Amino acid sequence: MLEISHHFEAFPMLETERCTLRELTDDDLPTFFEMVRQNEVTQYLPWDTAQTPEDANVYLQQNISRFREQKGIVWGVVNREQDALMGSCTLFNLDTAHHRAELGYMLGSAWWRQGFMYEVCARVVAFGFSEMNFHSLMARIDPANVGSQKLLEKLGFVQEAYFREDYYDKDTGTFGDTAIFSILESGWKK
């Protein structure tokens, strides 16, 4: 079994060329709410669009508690130039028995199409392999999320599976598909 508990002794801050990846705090709620109240930001996320700051706070607290409970690391992505919270990037579903974790991410729409998510995810993937010693990372996406698919492919992930109608969308009353992408440490090193 992979031993990762030491990564939860202190929150691992990371840096990229333009961003600081830091722990989310209660002070992030106003900006976090502005992001998760936008349908275009949450349309592919596994939770509903926030209608109130209280809704957003539930999501924020879930993200914050993942680290304390050693269930994942959720980094708040901050643009260093503007000192602005832009989104989040996550390593979660930590499967230490099989040396595997899942990558997740969210970016406020004001920051789209500027290369930020690639920069941030590349750093988190590097951390997952070089610091946490995972053997593989995976990501689940809605196949309609073309931007996410392109991001994963640019990072070196490959599609491994496609599950038809494997989740129920209560808002639309329909079943949706899921595409599973992954990358092995050996593929990342290339």
C-alpha cells in the first residue's frame, strides 16, 4: 500500500509560472460563489449550480474538509498577478492500495482559453507522480466537454473507457455518459 499520510501534515502549496496553488479558506467564499453560480462553469461538475452563498459554502467546506480527512487535496488556484482566485484543482479518490488517484479541476469562465488549466494541471500531475508516487492518475469527464477532453489529451492522458448512460441527471431527467481518461507515470515521464 502506498504511504501518503505525510502529505497531509501540512498543506502542499505549489507554484506555476503564473499561479499559486494554495489551500482554500472561508475567505474564498465570495469569489468561489461567483464561479459556482454560473451554469457554464458547473455544467460538467458533479454538483448543482449554486443558487445562494450558502449553497456555495457547502461545496467549499466539502473541498476544504477533503484535506483534513485525508481524502484528497483541493488546491485553490490563484492568479499571482491579480491575486485572484480563479478555480481549483484536485487530487481525490486516493486509492493507495493500487497507487492511483483522480484528477479534477474547475476554472472560472473569466479565465478560460488562456492556458491556465493546462499549466495548473501539469503541475498537479507532476506532484501526483513525483511527490505522492502514484502509478496512475485518472479523470472522468462528460464526453460533451470537448475542452476538458483536449486538456487531458494535451497532458498525455488517453481515453480508457466510455460508459453509456451511467449517471442520472436529476435536473434534465436523463441519463448521461462518462468518458474515463488516464495517464501512467511511465507515460508522464515521456
